[in-house]
Amino acid sequence: MAITKIIIVGAGPSGLLLTLLLARAGITVELLEQTAALDTNPRASHYTAESCYEFDRAGILDTVQAEGFFPNGVSWRRLDDAPKTRLVALRAPEPAPGEEADEAFRYRMVCLPLHRLGKILEEAVAGQPTAAIRYGYKVVELGQDEGRAWVKVETPEGTTETREADYVVGCDGANSIVRRRLFGDWVYPGFTWDKQIVATNVYYDFEPYDYDDSQFFVHPEYWHMVAKIQADGLYRVTYGETGGLTYDELKERQPAKFAAFLPGNPTPDKYKLVNFSPYKVHQRCVDKMRVGRFLLAADAAHLCNPFGGLGLTGGIADVGTLYDSLVGIHTGKTDADFILDKYDEVRRKIWNEVINPNSQENMRRLFNYADADEAIEKDPFYKMLAHTVAPKKEEEPEAEAEKGPLKPNPGLMSLQYDITQHFSDKP
């Protein structure tokens, strides 16, 4: 039976993307967002091949690429020497002269701040006749029976309404009201790191210091990431902090942190701080991403630290798998209960076997060693890359390990999953 309507809760990138994909497939979608506008806090900004593939299916990849830029690669660096040398670097691919760009090149990593991606998605959704975004609609309760699901919402006018649909998808982030109503306010299996992270957006001239577009710095205290996120020179600087500090305490410590680890040891008059956003870091995943007619995706279903981009990419991959599942139901190609249970199974498996262990290692390898020499000697990741590198330029010392075109690590599963392969398995 064709789907008559889907409600999506949460207008973050996953909710907007799923809304757009479903609407383009002719499914009626209502997107409910409790805030009055899109979130502009500094968050993720790098989109890998998995994300770009879904952007392409949603019809926005060309716009994202036009508004963003293609980073030149990523490196892992020492902090304590000058110039700060690379432990290893992965270079972004470029098509050879006269060579036509292939699909892998089309889906190469692109960089654009998440709030700008949100605006692209919002505008695209507005052009879909079967989709509607309702800002200021706060979900307070939910329920379901054999034939429908519903949510009770508080509207911007202060009234309470009930909205019904065939399915409700919670894409409403780490504090998801859908997840909390399904499982309980304090039920989110996993753990919280004893370290905090501070994400900032800043304008600062890194040009004199031979910085790449993206780099991680290995240090037991001043571990951090510096990544260019806009072509105009806006950078994301994300650094580790002591757990348990208040917002005001973290803000007071920020100038000393920048002076300690940024090149040139700048004082606040030397840079422009655009955003400052501290947050706790979690590794968590629900026991079920499907409860009857309610479904969870992205941060509402699982969390990980941001190093390596597995959280954002995993959430977008959730959206792709769920989109295919719902369209398969809508077009009668698969059984609803069967395929939605399969969605729950495969997406949690990928989180448990790929996202969770690898994201933890990505973060720990930045601070787990006394110094960079110990890291390069002991960490399997650095060892693996060091054995497969070639010099970036002939004139650079061989000690600075460099690698050729950036390619997926063959030791990692893709975060994507083609659930359509199971359509023929329907009961």
C-alpha cells in the first residue's frame, strides 16, 4: 500500500535531507521543527563520498559544490617543533590533464559549513509541492496503533494539535524527544567522554605557516584540529578541554588556548572569533532504531565524537538507507515490517562495527601518547600510512611522510548500505 504521509521531527541536515528525498519521490512529508529557524552553531563541514552520493540523489550536489570548496587533503602533525612537521598527509585527488573526471572524482570531499548546507536544503524543500516545513512546532507526546502514528505538538500560537502519518521519523538530534518518549529520558546506551570539545570558527592567517586545508595535531594536552571551512579563509578550530568546566570558564580559557597552540601564538587582536561552541562528547547508540511506526536516524539514534567525520557521514548514510526503505514500501517492492526491521539491523551493525570503534580511535590517537614520536612509533594507523606514502614534493624531506591521492581506507566498511538488495527477500 502506498504511503500517504510521513512526519519527520527535526530540521537538522538529516531531517531536511530525508524530507527532500522523500518529497522528490512523490511522498507527502511534514517536517516539524521546534525552533524558529535553522541552527547556525559551528558544527560539521566536510562531506565525504557517502554524503555527496546522497546529495546527488537529492539534486543539490552541484549547488553544494558551487558554494563550497574542495579541500587539498588532510594531515596529522607535530605541535612542538617549528615549522610544525607532518607525521603523514593524504592528498586530495585531481583528474589528470585531459582526463575526464569519473564518478569517484564527482563524489570527492567537499567542504561547506553545515548551516549553509541547511539553507540549500531548506530552499530545495520549499520547492517541493508534497513537502512542508513547520517551524515552532514542538513535539510533546506521541502514540501509534496498527494503522497510523501520531504526535502531539505545541504550535507557535500556543495551541496543541495532533498530527498523524503512516510513519514518524525522529531526526531531532542528541536530545531527541522522539527517542526519549520511546525509551525514557535517560535511556541512551553508551558513554560520555571525560574530555570536552570546544568548536570555534575563526578568521586567522595560516598562510605563513604551511598549513594544509585540514590537519590534526597530536599532543597530550593541546590536541586539536584546524580545518578551512570556507573559501574566504574561515577556519574551524576544534580543541580538547578539561571536562566539567562551565561555558564561562571555557570561554575565559580560550585566548590562552589559542596562544598556546596556534602558530604565531596570537593574541585576540590577531584573529576574529566568529563562533564559540563547547559541547560534551558521547559514544552512544539506541538498542532499536525502529519501534513500530516510529523510526530514528542520525544523532537521534547514535552519537560519536567528531574526529574523522563519522557522525555526520553515518547520519547521512542512515538517511539514504531509510529513504530507499520507505520508497520500497511506497512502491510495493518490499514488505514494510521486514524492510524497516532490516534498516534497524544494518544501521546499528554499521555503527557498532565501524563508526563507534573507528571514531574512538580517531580521537584517542590525538592525545594518547606522550609525544608525536611515540605516536608514530606505536599507533597502527600512523604505521599503516607511513608504509604506503610517497613524497608530496621532490624537494620536501623524506622524513615528512606524504601520501598520494586520498582514497578510502580498504580496511573500513563503507558507511553506506544498499538495502534494495533485500527487496526480493520480502515475505
